[in-house]
Amino acid sequence: MIWMARVLAGPVLWAVLFSAVYALHGAGCHLGWSDRPLGFTDLHHAAMWTVWIGGLLLHAGLVVWMPAGQGRARWIIVAGTWIGLVSSAFTLFPVIVTSTCF
Amino acid sequence: MTDATQQGPGRDAGAGVLPDGTAIEAADIAASPPQRALVLHRQLDKVWRDLPGWRGFFTSVNHGTIGLRFMATSFVFFAIGGVLAMMIRAQLATRDGAFLDVELYNQIFTMHGSIMMFLFAIPLLEGLALWLLPKILGARDMAFPRLSALGYFCYLFGGTVIVLSLLFGVAPDGGWFMYTPLTSRTYSPGINADIWLLGVTFVEISAMAAAVEITVTILRCRAAHMPLTKMPLMAWYLLGTSVMMLLGFPPLILGSILLEVERAFGWPFFDVARGGSPLLWQHLFWLFGHPEVYIIFLPAAGALSTIIPILSRTTILGYGAIVAAVIGLVFLSFGLWVHHMFTVGIPHMALAFFSAASALVAVPTAIQIFAWIGTMYEGRVTLRLPMLYVMGFFATFVMGGLTGVMLAMVPFNWQAHDTHFVVAHLHYVLVGGFVFPMLAAVSYWMPLISGRWRVAGLGEAAFWLILIGFHGTFFLMHLTGLLGMPRRVATYPGDPEWEWLNLISSIFGMVQAAGFALFAFDIVMQWLFGRRSWRNPWKAPTLDWAMPLPAPSYNFASLPGPRQPDADAILPLARGEGLLPGAPRGWRETLVVEPGSGRPQHVMVLATNTALPVATSAAIGSFFAMMLAGLYWLAPLGILATLIMAWRWGEIMGTTTDHPPAEVAPGLSLPLHWQVRNTLAHTGAVALLVADATLYASLLFGVGFLTVVAPGWPAPETGFGPWMLPLALAALAAMAVSTVIAHLAEARRDSAALRVWTLAGLGAAGLGLALLAPLALGLDDPTRHARDALRGAVVGFAVAHGVIAVMLALRAHVDAVRGRIGGDRRGALPVWQLFQKFWLATSIVSVALICAQEVLA
């Protein structure tokens, strides 16, 4: 089952990141983080960016270091890591380009 | 003879290793000597056949019988749902339609959607999976035959109640997604909504049973040395489906429970005036509802990936890419439920998240479409009847997918929301992505089901009627939708420009209905009058055709092994040259393998014919019936009856003696499942707890969601007072002690003090449960505010799991007393441990959550 865990690692990380950013989004709006300036942005965006970028780095690590096995077994693991990376990059990209609580 | 079981207590005896510790490789498995096929057939048939007559109906647990029943029953409900659809089309054919009044129209469109979704689509895929999986994987039955039968009777009873409600004029009428507050007690005072909530939840027991069953069967009941990376694609699709069911159904079940509790007892989860939110229902519903589309699509896509290469006389293109696409779909489909809620007023950020995810999910879908087209391009397509339905799938589903991408874009969604454009889209996706492939599948596998070949011409005529009727009906709905016609209206007197489009839709709707009737007629004719089919009529390489026609109850006289990987092995397998030939011990046996590699691990002895499943479903049904009748004070009797039945399930499991290992092949013997730890039951318990954890996570999501959307929560009154925290900590301590004892009991199962250990564990678990009671009673009135209602739900979750843990502890103690534990025999100990850990972990989170609320209040 280690093979299956490797295949699922990328998509699972996407699910975790998606949930974390979505939860941060709701909690930040409730706590008024978007009204608290932080550098060139606000606390709300900064928190979500941090989680997202940290997650992308983890994804990149999976893509580079995790694949194992040979032939079809390796190919499916590689595909799984890229599915996770692309999904996280694409679906969470809106955290940097859209407004938050309205 | 090599004996793989000679290992000491505490080890997982015979777990796919030879006595010297090396793994069982394919080369270690020799061919069994050939025997007379007829003798083997008689021996197996005696053990595996159903009882004759009505006794057989109530006692059969065989996957072939139950799977066919599921499929036949689902087609009956499909016919009922289809008649309702025709009534809808009759009503909408003219703008002042007087065929139905508004009240009845509401019931009919609600019932049409509910029947097609919950009583047709899901049960049909369950039935197909139950019937087909052991055949393509090289097994004799599913992992839990009694669970299959239980699921069927829950489906039959629940579905019957839902349909009968229509005859009595009390059918659900709030739309198939039952939005609150329309379905709350204030606006739906009758029992219509209760029938949906209780009936669908009753039916969903069958879905959860099937999900556990399918997951475990695919992972553990494959042919020896069939690795995951080489199993048929259909199995990959069904594995994805079953995992999605384990994760997708719990939010719906939770939502239904919460709404029914609100309606019955006034706990305000969705009532805005008391801190609830109707959007919580929408979130929970669509957390299920959107993955549901893919739950339906994946088995259909599996059928396509099976049929297309065979009828194109080639092999599938891009096996690895398709597996990766399935995995991507399984995950991504859980990230786009909010696209059903784009117009409810949610923040821009969430709109953007879910719009992006909705667009992205088209990618893995497209990969599969291209793989299928590429396969057809590489091969030589023969336009037999199943292939016609495949073509119908392409023509229909691709259009549905494209309109899906359109609807994923927020600005377009705002324009088309709740119009007939959406009705057209969902029918293109569901009929194109499920019904056409399923009709292809039925046409393809009918010779294996009936042993007969179809009557020429009828099927083709039915196909063209369905295809033309469908597109004539639903293509025009895109136009009526773009013209602004809303869904769920019975008349449209002020909008004559919609009338001719609706009239044409209705006419084609009748053509489509005639096509489905002809399809059913074709099946009946084939069954009754078709000529006998020859073996493997499609020249398929898959194991499902490596058996006589029609498929016998035991599937294979001997199980496929490394030397019998495909349909060419039909004669050697019938002569017993595979693994586990015949039924020499008079038991229903199948092989259990290691999940990844497929190395054989042990032999599972499966349940035989029993009426326990039907009795258990009747007990569960009694609870739902009393709730439906408003006899809430009697409903606990239904729970008690269910617990008694659950106890009976454990009674006929286990063994008091050590059995010798079973000879699987010359030189290779494996232990029976009673004498290993990592049994199918253990894997099934893990799968069930995954679903259970999802339900709990959904409950926590509800707490979080209401916390951030409901302003001004009141401070607790009695709250979590000073005496309650020590009580909660004492309960957690008792749970922790019983968890430790469960481990110690297994570690010391050979000792004379075993009974003392299990008794102590039972006492500790019972104490933990008892300490939860005053905790539950000490909380604020749950009808006061959503916060209090959620607290009640969280504590109720802990109490319910406490009851299960105590029952399992009692089961373990009785196993110890009766001598079912000792040596390699562990009885109920491993499953008890699992539930104890789960109960402890979720209870710790619940107590921490309630404490945090106190601190933050």
C-alpha cells in the first residue's frame, strides 16, 4: 500500500491546502483580518498566501523526490504528484488576485 | 506440502509469506491437477446455490443474485421515474397546462429527481459492481455477502416507502435537493419532507454498505498476483467510485439527520432566528451532491473503458493516464460543490476558488475521452449494439461537459442559474454520462447474465428512439433556458414564446419513453426467447468471460492464478487447474490477497444463505417507520431491535477450534481467515471508519461554518460548568483505559487471565459511556440556539459511538468466554480496538471543542 500512498500524496496535499485556505478565508473574514494592514497587503491575504506558497513548495518537493518504482507503477506516481501541484496552483491562484470578504 | 501457517501467536500467520519468511511469488504456485469439470460443478453448486422459491428470495447472499436484484429493482424504479417525467412533459407541453395542479406537480418533479438519483442511478451502479466485480477480479463472491443482502433490503424497503408516498399524496415536494427553509417544519408541516429525509437515509445505508463492500473486495479479493497496476480498468473506476461514496455520502447523511432532528425536536441547525443557517444545508447537501455526479459517471466510464477496446478489437490506449485521470477526478470533484451555490451571495474569493476547480475538473474527464477516441482510432470498430450506445454517449456527454464548463464560469452561471438551461445540462451529463453507458453495459453483459443472445433488430430500434428522443427533448431546453424559463414552474401563461419549444420537447420526450420501453422489451425477449449464446461472444480477454454462460453462482470452479490471467483460461479453470479448486470442505471460500501486489495471504470462508440481512433491515426499518409516524418515544425500540440483530451477526462468526490450513495449490497452503489478524472484516472496519470520520468532519465543518456566519451567539447559560470538565476528563480517561486494555487483551490472548482483561475493558468502556450521560444532560437546552444544538449533536455522536464500542467490548468478552480467542484466533479484538481508538480520538476533539467554545464565549 506504500505505492498507493505515494500515488495519493499529491492529491491529498491539494485537498489539505484547499481546505486550509478555504477555512482561513472564512475565519479571516469573521475575525476581520482583511481590515488589518500588513506590509503591502493585509493580514488575511498574507495568511492565505503563506499557506498556499508553503503548500506549493511541498508539492514541488513531492514531484522531485518522491516517485519510486518502475514502468507503469512509477508513471502513475509521477502523474499523481503533478495532479496535486497543478491543482493547488490553479484552484488556489484566486487567493492572490481577488478580494476576500465580499 | 509447503505450509505457510507455521508461525507463532502474535504474528499475522500466513500473510503471503512462505515458512522461511520469503514472499509467495508467482513461481511458487504450481498448477493443480486437472479434475472432471462436472464433478467440480456439482460440488460447488451444492455449496453456493440459493435456496429454492421464496426462501431463496429472503436468504440469498450470493453476489450474482443480489447484484441482479439490485439492477432489476433499479430499472423498475427507473420506469416509475420515467412515467413521472412524462407527466412533467405533459404538463409543460402547453403554457396553461391543467394536467397537474401545482401541489401535485411539485411532488412529481421532486420525486422524479429523487427516484432517478437515489433509487435508480446509485443502486444500478451498486448492482453492476456487486454482480461484476468478483467476475472480473477472479473471485467467487464479494467480501461481505451478508452486507450485500442487507443493502438490498434496505434499498427495497426504503424505496418502496418513498414511492408509496406518491400514491397517498404525501410525497416530498421541496425539490430533490430539499432546500431549507422551504423544507423546515414551518413551511413543510406535513410528513412529505420526513419521507424524503428518512426514506433516503434508509436507502443510503445500502450505498454505504456497497461502498465498504466494493472497496474491500477490490483491494483484497483479486486473483493471486494481480497487482493494482494490472487489474482491469473497471476495477480502478469502481475503486474510485467506492472511495468517493465513503467520503461523499456522510455529509448528506449528516445533513438529513440534522434536518430531521430540527423538524422532529426543534433543534435549530438551519433556523436563522436561532443562530442556524439554511446555507449549512446547501453546503452539506452539495458536499455530497457534486461528487455524486462523478460517483455516477465513474462506473459508467469503467464500462466504456471495458467495452470500447473489445469492440474496437484492440487494447485500451493510456492505461496509466486513465488511472491518473480517475485519481484526479476523485479528488477534484470534492473541490467544486459551491458551484451549485454561486447565486446565494458568497464572497468573491470563494466564487473564484470554486469556479477554477470546476473548470479544472474538465481536464481529467477530457483525458479519458481522448483515450477512448484514440483507442477507437487505433482499432477496428465494430458497430454492434453496445457500440451504438457508446456513440450515443460521445454525442451526448461531450455536449453536457461543454455546457458544464460554461456553467462553471460565474458570470454565465448567474445568467443561467435555475433555468431550463441547467435542466438540459444536467440531463446531458447524467443521461449521456450514465444512462447510455449503462445501456451499453447491459447489452454487453446480457449474454453472461442470461446465457442467451438477443433478438436481432429490437435493440437497434430502441437505441435510435432513445437517442433521437433524448436530443429532441433536451437540446431545446438549452434554448428555453436561455430565453429565461425558470425550473420548477407548472405553468407559464405570461410567456407564450416558450410554448412551441416546450411542446416539441414534450413530443420528443414521448419518443424517448417509447425507446426505453422497447429496450426493456428487448431484454425480456432475450431472456425468454433468445437463442443460447456461445462462449465469450465478444472475444473479450477479461476474466468475466472465463466462465460458463450463464455465470454459475460460484463463478470459477477454481480461482485464476498467475497462469490463468485472462479469458483463455476458461477450460483449465473449469477443470480445477487454478487455485482452491472445488469446495472440498463444504464451505464458501475465496482467496484474500495483499492489497498492492496481489500476493495470496489467506482463505476467507464466506457466509452462506441466511435470513439475517432481511431481518436486520426490517429492524432498521422499524426505527425509520416509528420516526415517520411521529412515534418518537417508540423509536428507541427500533434502535434496540437493530442492536440485537447486530449482535446476531457476530454470533455466527468466529470459531472455537484451530482449523488446518487450506490447500490453495499443490505445495501451497494458507490459513483460514479466523486465524489471521488482517482479515477482510478488519479492512472493512477501517473503510467504515473512514466514512465515519468524514461524517464527524462534516459535523465539525458545521460548527465552524455556523460560528463564522451566525452573528452574536449567546453566552452559555448552564454551559460547561466547573463540575462538567472533570466529568468529561474522567470519561476520556475511561475510554483511554479501555483502549489500552483492548490492546493488552490481544497481546495476552493465550493467558488464563484473558477473560479478566476483556471484562475490565468492557467495564472501562461502559464507565466511559455512563460518564457521557450526565455530560449530555448538563448542556444547555439544544432547542435554544444553533450553538447548543451543535453541542448536543457532538455529544450525541460520542454517545452513539460509545454504545458501539461497548457492544464490541461485550462481543470480545463473550468471544473470550466461549474460547473464540487464543493462539492465532483473535475474535472481535482487532475491530474492538479500532472502534475504541476512534471513539477516544473523536471524543477528545469534541471535549476540546466545547471547552474552546467556553473560553471564547
